[in-house]
Amino acid sequence: MMDVAIRREEEVLILALKGKLIGEPYSAKFTEAVKNAIENKVQKIVLDCEGVDWINSTGISMLLSAREKLQLAHVKMRLSAINKSMEGVFIMSKLDKVFEIHPTTDAAIKSFA
């Protein structure tokens, strides 16, 4: 199961992901949060992955889809605090070249400056 906690720090929307990123129907809250961010004209978003304990190919597709939708809406997106397992998946699949990844959420927020 996946959960999303939503908060703002100044002009940055932070989606703190928790649990397993395994796609629908478990990602409905995430998908809705991305849709709302676009509708509300958010310009900067951080996906805080500290609470993610598992990701599969469907979860990766979910992140890629969100990235595409956000890019089309001119929203800048960063990932933060991915664990070693997730980092390994991202490196093997070359997604570390696709996503801008930061070690902490604070570092991701500061990267927008």
C-alpha cells in the first residue's frame, strides 16, 4: 500500500511518498496529487521518497508518467531521499539520468534556487 503526505515549503509542493510504489490502484492518491498540482499551477515539486520501501516496474512507470505530465505543464520536479535499493534500480535502468535526484528533501528544495 502507498500513502502520500502533502505539504508546502514556501513555493515548493512536497509529496512525501510512503510504502510500496507498485502502481494502480495503490497510487491513486499520488496520481490525484499530481493532477491537483498541475491544476493549481504549482511550479516546483519534490517527491520525497524517504518512506518508499519498494518499487517495481509499474511504480517506475508511474513516476515517469508523472514526470511527463509535470514537464508538459512546465512544473519542475525533483526526487529526494531515495534508498539504496531504489538507487540501484534507477542506476541500472539509467533513470538517474532522467530524474534529478537529491540526497535530502532540503537539498532538493534548495536546488530550485
